[in-house]
Amino acid sequence: MTLPFRKDTTDLEEVRKRPSRFTWGKVIGIHTIGRYTFVEYFGRAYENGHPTGGDETKPSFHVYVDGRSTSQSAGSIESALILAIALGKLEVNHAGHMATACLKILELTP
């Protein structure tokens, strides 16, 4: 018997409809502030590089700007918001520009 292929995703609309398909773990909340959305989740637990079948105990927050995944997560909602603002300001979608994003944050602070 062949099991159906499970299609994990970070597509925000799909995650809203079927939270169990979120790529990075167990969704425990979805929060939106203006153009920024954060999927709060417990990541999958690993031991010695192998999944244990359980979940982490500390939540993470996957960052979306204008409904699109930034491919970035943060360990707190505060960090996720700062990351979202910086990435939204830069309009980038990958980790290669993280240093520039940090510099933009510093420019925004008085």
C-alpha cells in the first residue's frame, strides 16, 4: 500500500487552511500586524541530527511580508517583527541580505 504524498508548505493561505501542512512544525498561532504575518510554531525536535518525532518546547515565529514567506524565522515575536520590518523595507526574500537588514534597523532607530 502506497501512502499519499504529504505536501508540506509555507504558503500562507494554505497554512491558514491546513496548519498541519506547515513545513517547519506544529502551528500554534497566526498573528498579523499590518503587512506582516507571523506563524507561531513549535519546530520539529531533533537529536543527533535525526527527528525524534516530537516538537520543540519553545515556539518560533516564521515571518511573512505582504503574505509572502521571507524564508526566515525568529525565536521571539519581537525579533520576528524587527526582521519583518527590515526585510519589508528592503524588499528582499533571502538570508544573503541579513547584514544589510540589520543596518537598516539601526537607521530606523532614533
